Amino acid sequence: MTKKWELTTEVTDQQVDFYQQNGYLTFGRIFTKAELDQLYAYVDQMIVDLPENKRPEQMDTPHFQHPFLFNYLAHPRVLDVIERFIGPDIVLWSSHFISKRCNDGLAVSWHQDGVYWGNRLEPMDVITMWLAVDASQVENGCMRVIAGSHRDQDLRYQTVATRSENLFGSEVVTEDRDPSKVVDLELAVGECHFHKAFTIHGSNANTSQQRRCGYTMRYMPASVRCNDAKANLSHQIYLLRGQDLTNGYNRYSSLPSFPS
């Protein structure tokens, strides 16, 4: 029997505590089935339109070229949930589709997002919402986390042994990972999970017959200072709710018009 499509829009204090303690949280569905179906169709077309030399795991910051995605990134239900974790002043930091094709979907090596972003944000305080466009299971390479690893911010990295089979070229060294705390974050279509900027996470290759597409939607409190403009980087951030708390340091882009 197919599980009924129910929305989860309330975040309990216990869930917030779990997220703070463990660095991740699995959650339910925030979008209706109609909303998710529309996103599914839109992403399918985006993948069809990719250049031949670009893999579907590499669809970074797609909202820069596709304003339609703000229907999801700036959805009031999403912002209501995010507010429970970071407060009422919310900035969109980034987004990324990682779609693993069946049979040859790339692995994502163990890493911490905050390490890759370096000193672009001060402090490094980002919550990532990972939305399952497809079902995300162990068999097709669901995301995995190491519970509690967000407390360790000075980890060592090494070059991955098989670069051609990995999305990234480096990974947290084996000695700095605790295999007993690895959790597979399996999701049904439309469900989501959250993780912190320094939570170690990754995923195995997709060797199954089922595609695994996820949309990472990344938010930060409006008190976080973004140094991209100072470094002459073109990355755009958006104040989605509340007010700026950086005394004018951040430069926000205007929200585009986004037809539903």
C-alpha cells in the first residue's frame, strides 16, 4: 500500500535539540505532491538540457539561471521550518541539484561543507535542507552522515583514491571518521533532511537501476557576514525573511520574478 502523502510543517523542540546535538535531522514532506511533481518535471528538463560535458551531479546554483526554483527556495512553509533552527531573519546562501544517474552515479566523498566554503562566511553557520526529488535509499546512494561530527572543525583531508568515480577530489582522512556513528539518511520522494555546515557527510555511488536526485537548499541567519562581495566574487545571496543583521555589510540581490 502506498503511503499517504502528508505534510509535516511543525518542528518540535525535541527535533531542534536533536539537530543541535547530532548535526542532522530527518524530516517529513514540506511540499504537496503537486508541488513536488512540478519540480520533478522541471528538473527532468534541466537535465535533458545539460551540455554534453556536464554531469547531472554538478548542477550548482541553478536558481541563478532558473527563477522558477524560488517557488521552492522561498516557499513560506520552508521558511517557517528553517526559522525554527536559525531564527526569523533568513538568507538564502545557495542551492545545488545532485542527480545521480542509474548505474554510474558518482560517489560523494566524506566532507564538510564549511571546509569547502572556507572564509567566505563569518561565522560559518549554514543549515542545508536536502530535498528528495527521487526516493533516496541505500541502494541508489542516499546521503550518509557521521552523527555529532559537526563539533570537529579541524579535520585532516586526503586526496581520494578514485577521482573519476567521485564528485570531489578530497575526503576526510579515515582516522578522523568514526564508522560507528555513520547514519544512512533514507528518504521517500518529497521528504527531506537537514544538516549543519560542519557535519561530515557523503554518499556511495549509484550502481542501481533507479536515479537519485536531491535538491540542496542552503540557508543562514542574516547575522552571518558574506565576504564574497569584498573578494569580488559574483555569488548572489538573498534576504528571504526578516532584516539584515550585518549593519549593511552584506550585499543582497533582489528576488527575481518567479512564475509558478
